Amino acid sequence: MITITIPKKIEKELKTASRHLGLSWEDFLTSAVLYYLQILEKKIELKKEIETWEKTSDSDLMKFEKSI
């Protein structure tokens, strides 16, 4: 386990949200981090897909220019 420092204002908001959801502080933070990691993973996958499409487009454009 690691220790992190959270600014007091954000800590207060997080604790309020965990109480409203009926979750322990630890469960709330764990869920929040896991959710954020899922979002990041999807963004990384999308970025890779876009890069693949860009490379494919560049390759197709080069082939087209050579054929002219």
C-alpha cells in the first residue's frame, strides 16, 4: 500500500461523496481510481487506433501519389 497526499478541499469533497454513496472512504477511492484507469485505457486504445488509421492513410496517399 502507498500513501498519497490529497489537498484538504478535495479530500473533503471526496469524503462527502463517499458518505452520500454509502461507501467507505477506502472503497470509494479504490473504485474511483479503478474507474479512472478504465477511462485512460479506453483513451489509449482510441489513440492507438487513430494512429493506425493515420499511418494507413499516409501509406495509401503515398501509393496514390506514386501511381500518378
